[in-house]
Amino acid sequence: MPWSDVLLVFQWWGTLFLVGAAATPLTRKLGLSYLFSKAVGMAVVTFLVFLGAILHVVPFTQNTVWVSMVLVFVLGALMNRGTKRPKGLKGTRGIVLEEIFFFAALLFWTWVKAHEPSIRGLEKFMDFGFTQSILNSKFFPAPDMWYAGSSINYYYFGHTVMAVLTKLSGIDLTYTFNLMLATIFALCLTMSFAIGRELTKNLPAGKAGVWGGLLTAFLVTLAGNMQTLYAFTIGYDGENVKPFWQLLGKMDFNRYWYANATRFIPYTIHEFPSYSFVVSDLHGHVLSIPFVLLAIALLLQKKVSPIFYGFLCGVLLMTNALDGPIYMGLFLIITLWGSWGHWGDLGKKIGVVVGTMAITSLPFLLHFTSFVSGIAVNCPPTFLANTKLGPIMFEGVEKCQHSPLWMWWLLWGFFVYCGLWILKDKNKILVVFFFFSLTLLIFPEFFYFKDIYPQHFRSNTMFKLGYQAFIMLSIVSGYAIVKLFRNKLFLLLLIPQLFLISIYPIFSVRSYFNSLKNYESIFGMNWLVRQYPDDWAGINWLNSQNVQCQMSNVKCPMHVIVEADGDSYTDYDRFSAFTGLPTIVGWPVHEWLWRGSYDVVAPRREEVRRIYESQDLEETKAILKKYSVTYVIIGALEREKFKQLQEEKFTQLGTPVFTQGKTVIFEIKNK
């Protein structure tokens, strides 16, 4: 790793250290180890910044972040008055060792990610664009860069966390995007280690806490599922899934495609953290991981702070919507089970948690319209007896999708196997975790949350619920393995299953990062520099205009740009994504989901086409004025998409303010 990258990692780590240090007193008050302080700091500091900006009380600036950190530290210090602190070498040494552990994990995954750092593909344009839009904004909600005139209608608190850390660090988002991924990896590894260590420290095996922590960290962060069994078959192509026993023959490890482990059951998605860290999207379910582990750690304690836990559920709701209700539901079950009969105390505790969650998330919810229209039945009762693989048709419409048991077992069998062995264990909370997770996995077999997707109607439901089940079941499994390590029967059946889930990162890392052969850098835009150098120069020019305005201490206008719109997961809408400046319409299916109807998206797509292809100057001028457009982009993809491009008319509508190669940016006169 070159020194330039190492220095950036140190600068970023220093930022994380300061945020964690500010939250250390509060973390201690919550009864958690130092390894949780960064997650606590990220949640509380960002919320204070978010609250000030969304209420239009305090703008989002670096100074605001510093003030928020001081407030968090003072609050924690005041709450800790009179409590005993770790003394001497033991307390200091523990913090130093845990910080070294975190830094090593951060540096390791930064090094891995630098072998393929491209901010390109899957959801990266969206996640970068949201974060850049937030960075551009003084007040919230930030503008939607793909729907000019409207704010982001998505759960974006995690992106705000990334923006806060980026603002505090002083490093450009083109670097911190990848550093944030490494941060989530490091937090996932170290926080799950702390959870596993705490759960297993009193088990009879020698140094059980350390080994339990390491095993739990591996299972949560790097393990996959038993779909890797297909690596030992002749394999299959595309979505043509066949039972593994029909594919026995000459093995070909090179044919195994790691992503199939997340798209195994037809029409579904069943991802897990290891896959997320490889494909590198900083989507809500990934940004939520530190807060999820924080919630789990709090629930595993004998005494939970109702106010902080309610606050955390609010943060989870704003980061990855279903996570809030999931961990609120888990809290309610554990609380009811532990306080049954003590109705006064029970009602008070639940009321405080639910109320705090509502108050925390209210400023966000006031600006958010859910794109889930309700809960639907996956399979009508008349079809319950039908076990056919795939969708079942009823009057020409798919009504039923069930998971074949053997497929379901390859995905979840290892975790179910481990969980069944601890049903009579004294640690009853883990038993609750186990059954709660099974409920999350079974729910999509009969119900789903309705969104815009017709054929894959239960995919998002299975994805969001299964992701949390994977994390909780990994923790349960780590505990079970350490506890039953001397049980020969348990080990005999465990070893082949453990082997299959453990080899997953070998295939995924080798594939995505090209066997770690070619180190590039942590700069995420090398692909754009190589493939669209003129567009990259234009993006930099637009960003420089915004930076100059921000430094001038005047109110900066939110410029609207026009560029070619294109399908999701393509290179279209790269200017809006990488500047955060709103365009008339971006990835249409994404906006269809967020806006709830394609009827509001389609007209904008037609207007963009007319801007570029219409020969009617007045019509073009009217559309540009309608959206208060400042800049029109004509680059490689605009020339490729619009075959009837009328470039010369823009010289009558504005002035070319940037030109390089085939990329031209026109400033429009909207007067």
C-alpha cells in the first residue's frame, strides 16, 4: 500500500477515533465496551447535526459537527458522575488493544478494497449521489439528485453519517466512500467480536471469550451459506438452478459464481454482510450494521437504557426502515418475557422506548412518504398445500412463491442446526434470538411488504428480514459452537457445514478483487478518468464551482443540471451522481420506486428527450425554465443516446462555460 493511501487511512482513522472518544463516557454509561464507542458516537453526533439541519436551526458545517461532538462528550461525562472508571494499566491497555484491533481491521479491508475501488455498478451511483447531495446542503432534507425540485425520499440517515464523517475528516468523498466501507467492515468485525467475547467468556473452555469473540466475528462478518456446495459440482449457468445432486461430476471451482449464494431461491434476494463487503455498496442495510450490533449488544445486557434504546430504534428506522420495527419487536418480546406480571414497570418501559423512537424519527418521517403500500398475502389459503417450485399462477397473476425446503436448508441449515442445540441453554435471550430469527425467515413464505415489483414481489421482504436473521443467527451459532466444542456428535455434523459457509469469502474476494493481484488505490474514480476523461473533467469543474460558492460565505443556489437519463445500474446520470446536483430525472426505476408511480417519472423522461432533440427553441426554453435549469450537459452518453441531438440551439439558449474533448457544459440564461 503506497504511503499516500496509508496517510489517508490514518487521517480517516483519526476522525473515527475522535468521534469514538467523544462518545466514550456515554458508551461506558450504557455498560458497553470501548469497541462500541464509535458506533455510539456516529449515531448521536450525526443525529444532533441532522436535527439542527432538518429543523433549520443550525446549518450542516464542520463547526456544527465539532460542537455536536463536544456536547456528546459533556453529556456522557455528566451522566458518569459518581460511577467507577477502569483504573490503571488494565483499563488503558484494554482500550489500546481494542483500538489496535479496530485499526488493523480498517487497514486490512481498505487494502482489499483498493484492489477494485471503482465507485461503479449496482447501487454505488445512488449511494454516492445521496451522500454528495447531503454534503452540498446546509439544511435537510437534501435534494434528490435524480428528481429536481424534490428532496430525497429514502431512508438516508446512514448516508448522513458518511457525510458527517467526510465533512469532519476534510477528505474528499471520492476517497471516503471506500474508506466508509472499510469502516463498516471494521466495526462489524470488532463489535461482533465484543458480543461473542461477552457471551462466551464464562464458558468452561480455556480462553473461551477470546475464541468465542473471534468465531462470532468471522461468522457475522465473513461467512456465507452452504450454497457453496455447488462449487463441488459441475455448476449451473445463470438462473437455471438445479438440485446439486443432479450436477455431480467433474468439479470446476472456476464456474462457481459467488453472487448465486444471494439469489439462489427463485425470485428472491437473501444477502448477508460478507457479500455486502465484497460488492461494496453503501446501501442502507450496510450502513445500518453498526447500529444493529449496538442494539443487539444492549439487548444482551441485563439492564437496557429505555431512552437510548428507543433513540437507537429511531436511528435504525431512518437508516434502513424495517430495522427499526424489527429491533423494536425483538425488544418487546424480550421485555414481555422478562417482566411478565410486572405490568406497571412493563408499560412504563415499553412506553418510554416506543415514545423515544417516535420522537427521534419524527423529523425524518415528516419529510418521508413510504413506498411500501402495505402487507400482502404471499399464498392464498387454497394454495397452501401446493409445494411446486417457483411462482404459482392464479388467473394469470403470480400469487404464490414458496422456498423449496432443500434450498432453504442450504441457506439457513447451518444456523438452524447450531440453534437447535441450545434450546435448553440457560442463556434464554439467545433462544429468543433464535426463534425470532426463524420467524423473520418464515414470514416471507406467507406474507410480504408490497412495493412496485410484480414478479419479485417478496424479494425485498426476504432480503431485509433475512439480513437481520443472518446477523442474529451468526451470534447464536458462535455461542453454540464454543459451548458444545467438546460434544463429538455435535462436531461430527457441524464440521462439513462450517466448512461450506467458511469458504465463501475465498470465492467472492478472488472474483471481485481479481485474486488481490492488482493494487490500484482507494480513489474510487479511476474508472471514470480512464473511460470518460472529458466527463470527469466536467464533473470536477461543476464541483469546483460549488466549492467556490461555499467558501464565499453567501447563499449558494442549488443548480439544476440536465443530462441523459438511463436505466438503473448503468453509467447514465453520472454527473448528478458525482456532483450531487439535481437533474430533471435520473435512474427511472429507482425514482419509480421512491415516488410510488411511473406516471410521474415518464413525463420527465420525455421532457429530457425534447430538451436534447426538439428543434423548437421556445419549447426547449419553456422546459428549461420549468425546472430552473442552470447547466445542460452534452457528453459521451448524451451523444450516444440522442441521435437527433440539436447541439447548436444551446448556443442561443446559453453560453458554453466548459469544453473538453466531446464534453460541453452550457450555462442557460433563464430570464
